[in-house]
Amino acid sequence: MTSEISPHLFFPEARLAFHPDRASDVDLHPLRGLLRFGPYSSGLVPDPIRIATIAPARQGNELYGFMKELASQYKPTERKDYLPPWPSFRKAFNLDMRGAVKDCHIELDDRLEGEMKDSAAPHVVLADRLLRAIRSLEARRDAFDIVFIYIPQSWAVGFKGTDGDDFDLHDHLKAATAARRIPIQLVREDRALAYPDRASVMWRIGLAIYAKAGGVPWKLADSDPETAFIGLSYALRPTDSDGPRFVTCCSQVFDAEGAGLEFVAYDAHEIDVQRDNPFMSRTEMFRVMGRSLDLYRRRHSGRSPRRVAVHKSTEFKKEEIEGCMEALHLCEAVDLVQVVEDIGWRGVRIDRDRQSGKGKPTGYPVERGTVIPLGDRECLLWMHGDVKGIAERSYYQGGRSTPRPIRLVRHAGHGPWDETARSALALAKMDWNNDALYDMLPVTMAYAKTLARVVKRMDGLGSASYQFRFFM
């Protein structure tokens, strides 16, 4: 037995595409690419994007002022080695954004804060008042594209539930509006309005607005057109009784270019819960994989993908593997990959000293894209690390701490780690709700976490599929 590990591999940073036909419109940097080429779906999003608003009494001007900021220009005061100046919404996305017609702007009455103060459940009072306003706007759904909701800090007592009440205002509103197919953007006084780097705020909100309006900022440039990615997540759904908890299962489907198609969600019943980790029966896994495959076929003229990669955070039990294989039997290759985020491994970059020939710790962290196989079924993948081609010198997102890898465990599939690791790295750049170069997880897992958190709060899931833009 030896303590040596396998030699490491390295995969370069994934390129992003900013035009469906011009192969030359590519860049490693998502924001730089937008400024150079414009968004991938340029010309396909309604111009202008119309904004409806909900605000506290006599505070609607706060939202109007924020919208004016989006139309202005700002230079970054942080992350200057990565973040370009904000050029205005028009110049960033090649279209305008403006307020919707007059009756799409609601100011709540000034009794709300007093009622919250007097109530034993202020979060219920606040949520009810906001949902009534949203239902009022729903009657004019054809007159707006997105709803801005101003959340002042004076409402903080209603952001969370009382002890033992699993309530979160953000997730509660997302669950209610997603069911109505209404995209919303919460504008918090203590965050979006107070954060000092206005360029950073404008990039993040601007990207979210464009994606929520149905736009595609970028896609992956180098991908296998016959591959589909599926992200699985589960959430234990709270019930009002002492009966068994239902499990909400979410399955998000991505095409080869990393664009999320849609997702399905339903309450599963044939579930084995082990240490709060749910595992599906063969029948339940067959059902969710079958519905996921149907989503892909609907967008690809009835054609099944040649290869499918399924990601989830827990291991694949024997029955789950059998259910996947039965549902995906028409696909040539199926990879079932467990993505483990919290691990104890760390890595230090060692370069050979030219004079002595000995190894010497460098001043830079391990490169993003480094892979160390731990055997046929496991590998370490550095999603976070040093990146070339972004800044004048090396770029290390966050600029602090020693980057830790994630662990990929393959429960089905074979061959080298190249495609599995390369696709995970690329999918980490496909979060359109973030202005960073990459996330710490592939978007299959990052979106799955959000979906599970919000979907479990929806009253009725039905059989319809959903677009992720309503949950951003």
C-alpha cells in the first residue's frame, strides 16, 4: 500500500459564447464578453423590459431612483482586476428598461408597519399584504415583464418566522409568484440600496433582470450538442401535522450549452430517509428521470440525448441507479455523479525551483481546473483557484484563503475523468444570477439548492414544468 496519489490533470477555463452563429464571439470573461459582443439572445427579448413596482407608503421613489441608477454609469470600487465599469443597462444588453404603465405601481398603505408591530406573527401580516398587492398586479399581467418589490429595513421583523416556524420572506414570495409565472426582483434597502460599490450592484441586478425577462446572456462555447445534464435535489417538506414528511424532488435539465431548459418538481412518496437524506425507490427515480427526459425531447424535436450526466449531492443507492438506467436506456452513455462539497482536502501549489531543482511553494494558489484522481470512481476537482486570461496577471476570485476542491464520485459511467470534470467546470460559469466568473458548484447543483428551498413552500406543484427564471 502506498500513500502516493495519482499525477494531477489540468483543464483550461471554459469559453463562453455570445452569439448563436458567430463562432468568433467568445470570451473567457462573462462581463467582458457582454461588453464586446452583446448578449447571446440579443434582439429576442422584448424592448423595453417593463417594470411594475410595489413599495411601502410614500416610498415608491426609492424604486424609481434605483431604476435611474441602472440607466447610469459606474466605475467599480472593488474587484477591479475582474469587474468592468457598468456602462448602463442599455449599453450592456442592447435594450431599454423602463417603468410599466401607471396602474402597475402600488404603494402599500401606511397602516402596515403598525399592524406588524401589534401582531404576534408579523411575518404573516407582511406576506399577506405583499401577496395581495401581487394578486392586484396579476390582473394587468400583459402590461409588465418584472415586478420590483422594495423591502425597507423597517420590515425586518417580518423577514423570518417565529421560533419553530419555517418561514423566509424571500422564499415565500418566490414560491407564490413562481406559481403565477410572475418574475420578481426584491430590492432591499440594506443590500441593493446600501452596498457601496454601485457597479457591482448594477451588474448583479442587471444580469438578473435580463435573465428574468427571458434573456440568455451567454452559453458555453465548446460542448457536445448531444449531451444533457440533470441536477437532482430533495427537500423535506414541513407539514402541519405529526404525520410523515413528504419529500419534494426537483430535477433541473440543462442542454449541452449549459442553458437551463426547465425543471420538474413533485412530492415523492416512495422514499427512504436516512439521516435526513432522502433516497428514492427505483419506481420514483424512473418517474423523475422519465419526466426530465421528456423536457429535453420537447426542446429537441423528440430526440433523446446521446449522453446524460446526472448530478446530486448524496450517493446513488442501488435502486436509484436501476431507476436511472431503466429510464435512460436509449442513451448511449449515462454518468451518475455525486458532487460532494464539504470535504477536508486542501492543496498547495508547488513549482520546481530552476536553480536547485527542488519543489518550492509558490505565491499563487492551485489552478482552477486541477484534477487529482483518487481511483476509478473518485477524483478531487478544484472549482476554485488561480485563473489565467482574466486579469493582467493571475486572477484568484475572492483573493483570500486556500482553495479547497470538491469531490466527484462516479456511481455509474466509465472512462477517464476528462469529460466529467471538464463539464462540471464549465457549468460553474452558467449562473445568470451572479456576476462572478464562476460558482463553487456546477449550476446543476447550485440551481438545485435554490429550487428545493423554494419549491417545498409551494402549495400545489401539479404536473406542469417550470422555468428557473421565476425562482431567481
